[in-house]
Amino acid sequence: MTGPAAGANGTGGPQGGPAELRARLGRTGYLVDEGLAIACLLALRLHRPLFCEADAGVGRTALADVLGAPLIRLQCYEGIDASQALHDWDLPRRLLHLRAAEAAGITEADRLESELYSRRFLIAHPLLQAVETRPSVLLVDEVDRADDEFEAFLLELLSEYTVTVPEPGTLRAQSTPVVVLTSNRTGEVHDALKRRCLCHWFYHPGFDRELTIVRGRQPQVSARLAAQVTAVVQRLRTENLLKPPGVDGTIDWAEALDALGATELEAAPAFATLGSVLKHREDAERARCLGLSAVLAARGVRPVPTAPAIDATAVAVGLTRALRAAGVATGPDRTQMFLGALDLLNPARRSDVYGAGRLTLCGSQDDLERYDRVFAACFDRDPRPRPPTRPATRPKPQPRAVATGSGMPCGPDGTNDDRTPPTAAPASSAETLRTYLDRWGQRSCARGAVVVVLSDGWERADPALPAARMRRLHRLAHRVVWANPRKAQPGYVPLAAGMAAALPHVDAFVEGHSSAALEHLAAVVRGVASDA
């Protein structure tokens, strides 16, 4: 093996200690702390897989790329199976071989069969490539997205560095590959897989190390600009962002500003290039509204000009009149509530006014749509920053609601997620569950919670889809409760194949056809939560 892991012998791994390995990795441009250097050293010497868990953008994939051997990457996703990860048969070549044998007059069945199932017709996918390549580094990326069955399939490789192909049999690695598994914590990874690995948790680097990384990756960026960008990103990570920026975001932001000719961080180009570091509109709005100007000012940079204080009474009167003209019933009581909210907030930003009005002046989903249009017209821009609140660590499970089949997935507070267009066509239960898991499961909102699924059980999709997604939800959640308005019928069971397949992954199946049934549902949720 060449590169940072050079010097490995048959049993001992690379020579030297963690300091030598850090220096070798540093010469490739990859900076590691002592904890990661020790984890890499043990993985190389003990021939154990290294399981790396962290937020995206902190350098887990890059670690596998600098370990000094050919990199073989397996990207995991929901639904991946053994055939996609291990091998496939080259059917066109086998067919041509049969025709060539027929033309040559070869009729020996045993000979043809042995030839068709020989290695020459086997297409190696990443896992088989890692076993056959000497030496190699196998990166199993985002293993948390894979299903339970695939995780169980990986156990053989991680334990004995062997893979089993049905016809050729068991294939053993002649040289133990370096295996790196990564996880974004979008789903749970089974303990059986973790027990076979050395586990390391990545954290965002401190200011000094991140600045060194930025200067090393973008040497053309001025020292002052690199330091200012790093300081701002460090501050952004302390905010409740939907997706905190990683080191790769810091590098991209510095590169974008340098491409514009900047030598120091100024407010206008900084906000114009926020898309390089923040990938969600809500995060960009929060960066503009919450303290970024103060950070720039503290670093000696011209802050963003602040808007004058808003006249709350004038705003309330003008906005309520416009809403009334648009069909929203904004009576005196709601106007008074709006004024009270503005008085409490003492707003200096449009986002504060927007939030106060949305809570006090709107009484229905239709009102919310009209409110957004009227507010945008009044303020001449999209007014909705709505910075998300990252869920705090909860001592006990909290209820979540997923309204399946309605085309409007619910957020973690049980309300409709207004970022999904309300005019969207009704979605299937499987699609709504997928949307919920992709949006809220990645933010750990479903993790350890009591999730309530509201659905009548009608599902036309492939039965395997709702079953797989309900199983994934059940893995994340503390309990899953399904409220079905048809459950009130005596002896009712879901006739739709999809929801019938999903039912085994539900902890409680209750009625949802009346106010009394909903009161019972609330009691079930409270009872579940109180037992945690």
C-alpha cells in the first residue's frame, strides 16, 4: 500500500504512531485531529471497519479518498439490495457464448453450464471489487439510508471479509481491504453492524483548524477573507439552522467570494453568495435576519444597513385592510390581537411582522394562502423566512402527526408544512410517508417520538413501498399510532394491499371517525408518552 497507510506489513498495519499518521495524512492536504488519527491507525492495524458518523460536509468521504489505496465507493440508498452492491451476470455475453458454442457444435451440457457460471461472465460491483482488488479502500457511503436486509447482508463482509456469490460460492479477500462506513444519522443503523466496527464521531472543526483547511484548499484566497469567512461560518453553526454548514461550505463560500474579486468580507457580496454555504432558503433568511450583520461588524466589516423601526399601528391597519379586500375575515378582534403581538415583539424586521400576522389574522388554510400573497404584495418580496427550530433533546417521546393520503404532510408540530404547495394533487400514503421521512426524519424530528398517522387505508401503490416506509418510520419512532376513520366498522381490516402490508409495523391501530374517537386517540398518545 502506498500513501498515508504505507508501511503496512501482513499483520501490523502502518508503522509509527498517531502522530506519524497525522503527518502523512497532512501531506495529502487532509488535516485530522488526534482522535481521528487514532481511529484510523487502529482500523488499519486491527483490520477493522471504521464507522464514521456526522453531519454532511465534515470530510468523512474525503478521509476514505486519502488512505492510500484505490478507492471503491458504494453509495447506499433506500431499496439497495445485494445484486446492486455485489455482482451481476453479463447476460449478453452469455448469450453470445451459447450461440458460438452452438455454431462450433459443442453440445456438452455440463461443460457449457460450468462455462456460463464462470468468473469471466461475472460483473463485479463495489463489494466484489473490494474483495478482489489488492489493496483497496471500500467506502460504504450513507449506510443509514439502506434497509435492514442490506445491513444484515453487510455483516458477512465486515466480519470475515468474504462475500458469497450463489454459483461460484464464497470468495475471500486475499488482502484485507480498508473499509470505511459513513452515516448522516437520517436513520438508525443496527447495533450488529456497529459492533463489527470501530466507531468515530466527527465534529465541526474549531476556528484554527478550519481556517488551516480553507487556506490549504484555496491558497489563492486572501488570508483576511479566509479568516472572516471562517469566523462567520463558525457563528452560523451556533444558530438553529435547518442544515448547519460544513467545512465544504466554508471552502465553497471563500472560493465564490474570491472569484468575485473580494479580498475581505463585505456585506453585499457576502449575502449575494450565501447560496454557496447555505442550501435552504430558510437558513439564508435566518442568516440575514439573525446576527450576521453583527458578526461582520465585529470583524471590522461594513454591516448591512438596518431598516428603520416599523410603525406597528400603520402596518396593522394597512395590512388588515388589504387582507379584508382579499377575502380574509380580519375583524376588530383579530386586528387587536395582531396589534398586541406587534407590541410584544417590538418588531424591526418584516419577518417578525409576517409571523405575528400569520398567527393572529389567519383562521384557515385558505387564509394562509391569501395572507402570503397580500403580504408579499405589500412588502414587495417573499416575506416568509420561517427559520426552523431544531428539536431539543426530549426527556420523553412527543407526538408527531403524519396526514397520509391528503397531499399535505404535517410538520413536527402537527400542523401542515406550508412549504408544500397546498394546490398539489393528493398524494398516496407511501409518497406522503416518504416525504415526511425525507424532510423530518433527516432532522431527527421523528427520532424517538410518538408518530400519529392519519389515513383511511386507501393505497394503490406497490404494497412493498408503504410497508418499507412504515418499517423505516417504526425504526425511527418510539411508537407509531395509526388513526383510521374506517376502523369504526365492526371487524374492519385494510383491504388495500399496501396499507395491509404496512399494518404490522404499527404499534396501535385506533379509530378516527368522530370527536369521541379523537379524544380516545389523544388518550392513547398521552398514555404512550407517559410510559416513556
